[in-house]
Amino acid sequence: MIEASKIRNVAIIAHVDHGKTTLVDQMLRQGGAFRENQEVAERVMDSNDLERERGITILSKNTSINWKGNFINIVDTPGHADFGGQVERVLSTVDGVLLVVDAFDGPMAQTRFVLKKALELGIQPIVVVNKIDRPGSDAHGALDKVFELFIELGANDQQLDFPHIYAAARNGICKMEMEDPDSDFAPLFDQIVEKIPAPKGDFKEPLSMLISSLDYSEFLGRLAIGRVKQGTIKVNQQIGLSQEDGSIRRTRCTKIYAYYGLKLTEIDEAGPGQIVQLAGVQDFELGDTIVEPDNPVVQERITVDPPTISMIFQVNDSPLAGKEGKFVTSTQIGDRLKREALGDVALRVEQQADPSKYLVAGRGVLHISILIEKMRREGYEFAVGRPQVIIREIEGKVCEPIETFTVDVPTEHQGPVIQELGSRRGEMVHMENSGHSTQIVYEMPSRGLIGVRSKLLSLTRGYAVMQTLFKGYEPIKGEIAERKEGAMISKEEGDATGYSLFNLQDRGVMFVSPGAPCYPGMIVGEHCREDDIVVNVVKGKKLTNMRASGSDDTVTLIPAKDQSLEEAITWINSDEIVEMTPSSIRLRKMYLDENERKRQGRKVVSDE
Ligand SMILES: Nc1nc2c(ncn2[C@@H]2O[C@H](COP(=O)(O)OP(=O)(O)OP(=O)(O)O)[C@@H](O)[C@H]2O)c(=O)[nH]1
Ligand SMILES: [Mg+2]
């Protein structure tokens, strides 16, 4: 057992991309977590494939280093707003945070969210102004803005007196003041030990440990994660589980794990301040407290924010179904979804009246699309519908989720952006012009934000910078029109030909390339007009030589638009679905048959 006075529990919090994981990386390197000349990947904490590919943190993770005889527990957290709930839960296990702020960007939407939570819990912050090496960065200016943010969020005098440090995490350097020479991370480690309080709590008191997070392992089942507040927990000792209804159920834990460096190490017992994973605890819920059965010290339950977005997952029944996936049946899809929900408290899965369909609800489009991507990689094939916001009734009123949406655009593009956001029921609350760029703040329904990213990027030639922050539930705003552009729908079955795509390309944006298998009812492009149009993409001679210019037979084919998974699911309307297979993403009409679609009421024009 580690003596509490030698423990420091600290979470790294920040806006997306401000450098949390890079900072943890260097802390591990300099804190001796790796052997001399051990080969380690960059941003080693972003350990799963999807995190590495996307360059973002999806799951918060624990690690630890040893500094001058102190055991510093570090929790890296995700910066993306969809995972904000995780940050909140992590904060219940730490006594201090490193609030990382980009010296170039200054504090941003998620900085405010995470700092507000930390201040409310009375946690000691150390501000790390990071990326001071970035050309054009303003470290002092960023720190001033952080100070203003503290005041605005109602920090008390002690909190306002926060320690700060400047860093270039990627280069592994930091300094107390900008004038100081570059140093390794020693000053940062010293600050953590000095300024962040050691955990309180006595190992002789009755055991109390709040379950603040959970995980799922194929071999060990569900794992309860939390920090021992007081008392001692031992392997196989009888423990009590204080449940939501106030009752205490007797159980035991069969294994205890703690984080040493990057390794999860099995230990026999843990005491106050230690963050541990427990295996073998039967039927626990997040928020339960692990107690001594005859002398329970119960901690306040933590709650999980309810999901705001849902999507239907269903069996793929397109004409191309089952060709690319390994797991395709509704039972396989359902089992996989339910397994995910065991380890992800923010996810809900419900089978629908039609047993081939499941409603999957989560904290945002990114949250659910990461699950889709994971399943595709494991060999699953299925189809998903358009994301829907989850409506709630509050005090007799129908309410929907509202977000604060901030967008920075080059001033020359602001007109179309304002028009677009207005049509999505955005209410402008603030607008500030600083020369070339304008920042506009909106309050708008989450509904209106679905698909907004790609739309604004195309309106501003890629220059719009967007941030969202969940504001709360409010009475439902008016109707929001779905995508205005119609779909180009394939009439025939067969492989798309360059010849037909060439003839269609000035009528919209094509989604398929020559050779792509198509079927009736499949969406092959976005029409430049409002109505859906049925087209033939398989006719004509197979042209093989497409060149920029030349003889009669060579044509210039605009490359098909390669939609990302998120783009595809936010592009579709409610009468459309997306086929997901390990190797393809195809868009289609829910009703493949043209006459059936007509009966369902959407206006369609025919090409011929
Ligand atoms: N110039 C510079 N770039 C940095 C520094 N620290 C991090 N970066 C870069 O910033 C980007 C984001 O870094 P991450 O460490 O992944 O950021 P994060 O805060 O963990 O991001 P999320 O987990 O997605 O919220 C990467 O490209 C880093 O290389 C720094 O000190 N200087
Ligand atoms: Mg990260």
C-alpha cells in the first residue's frame, strides 16, 4: 500500500488538441516510465487504433510516474465535447488538474467547460500554457485570458492565485516564467508535488470507494474503477455495494489492479488515494459506493448525463448485403452493441419492435460514429439511419438539447454562414469583428448542428473554425428543414461507368467512381437541385482512358466525393440510410423501389 501523503492524483484537462496527450507522453518519458532507449510510439497514451488514426483521445486513461519518492497518478482525458461526461467523472478521482491552454489559441469552449467543473469541485488547478514554441503564439496573452476566465467562472481568491507554468510539451521543455531558460519537466513535477494536495483519508477508517468509471474486459468481465477515499480494500475480502435504492449488497472483488507507468499491475490491497480497477464485483452500477458492509460510509452518487443523440442500427438488407462483412445477423449486431454498452456508461442500446433494429443512443454524432467505425473494423456489416436528437418532456413542455455554437469565419464569407445558421434555427447572441475574421456565437438546437460542419467548411472554403458546448434542454424551437439538395439515385443494377458519370457530373456532386457496384435505390450523388432524381450510372461504353484533355474519347472526370463516415451519416435525410461494411460506406434510399418511394411521398423526377 502506498502512503497517502506520497500520492498526488492529477487529471490533465483542456480543449481538443491543446496538447494533453503530448504532455502526458513527455511526463512519462521524463518521469522514468520507460526503460533507457526503449522504443515508444509518439503519444503513447492514445493507445487504440482509432485514437492514433484520428489523432484524438477517445477514452480517458490512467498512468503514473515516480518523482522524488512521490507517486504521481496522471489521468489523460479527451478534449472533444462528446466525451465531456468522462472528464466530469475523472474529476471525482483527483485533487488537482493541469489545465492545458494553447499559447496560440488561448482558452476555448471546452477549456471553459472543464475548468468550470474543476472549480465547482474545489480542485486545485495548475495552468500549463502549452505550445509556446508555436510561431505567433502569445503566452502572456493566453495566461491573461485564462485569468479572466477564472474570474468569469466565479473562482474564489485561493483559486485565482493559481500557479502557472509555460511549456512546449512536444519538445519536453517548460519554464516558470517566459524569461527563464528552457528546462526539462523538473519544475512541472515539483509544482505538482508542492501545489496539489495529497489525498486525505485514513487507511484504518471504514472502507469507502466510489465507482466513478467502468470498463469491460473479455477475460475479467466488467471492471469497477475508482479511488479509495478511506479504509483499505483487499483481494477476496467481503465488501458491501451501496446501491441506488440505498440497500447494501454483500459481494467481493477477486482482483485489484493499479497503474504503474503504462502497465496495469495486480496488487493485493489498496489504501486511501489510490486509483484502482476491481474485477469480480457482481452487478455494480456506476455511482455505487464500495463500503464495509457493517459500517457503510456512502458517497454521493455521481450521475451520467443522458444521451442526446440516437441512431437506428439495423441489418443490412441491400442487394449487396453480406458480401463484405463477417458478422451480419441481427443477433450478432445486437450482442456486439450490448457488449459495448457494458463498458460505456454514456451509451444506451434498445431493441426495437422490429427485432432487426436497435436504437443506439449516445452523447453525440462523434461518439456513435466511433462505435460504428470500431464495429466495421471488427468485421460487422449493418445499416444506420440519420442521427436524431433525443427529445425530453420537462415540466410538461417538450424540450430539445440546445448548444452554444461559436464559429470563426473570414469576414468575406460571413453572409452565407449567417444565412445557413439562421435557417437551422440558430439565434445569434454575439458577433465580433476583428479585421479579416469574424467570430459569431449562436444558441442553437443540436438538431440544427447535425451536418453543419461540412456545410460551413464548404461555404468558407475550409476556413470556418467551429466549437460547440452543450447548454441544456429548452422548449423545442420550430421546424428545421432537412438537407435541401436532392439525391441522385441509381436506376439500374451494375457497375458505374466513367461514361455515364461524366454525363451526370454537371448535375451535382458524384459519390461513386467508375467500377463501383450500384443497385436500384442506391444514392450515387448529390443533386444540384432540391428534388431527387433517378439516373442511370451503368450505361454506355466502359471508358478506360480519362485524361485531362485530348481526343474525342478522353474525358475529364471530376473525382467522386469521398465522404467520411460522419459526413455520410449527417448528409442523409430521414428517408435514407447508410450501409456500413468493413470495406464500404454506401448511401441508399430506405425504400429501394421507386414506386414505393412515390407512395411514401417524396417528389422524384425521372432522368429519362
Ligand atoms: N508546436 C507544438 N505543438 C504541440 C505541442 N504539444 C502538442 N502539440 C501538437 O498538438 C497536436 C495535438 O496534441 P495532442 O497531445 O494529441 O492533444 P490533446 O489535447 O491530447 O487532444 P485530444 O485528446 O484530442 O483532446 C499534435 O499534433 C501535437 O503534436 C507543443 O508544445 N508545441
Ligand atoms: Mg489527447
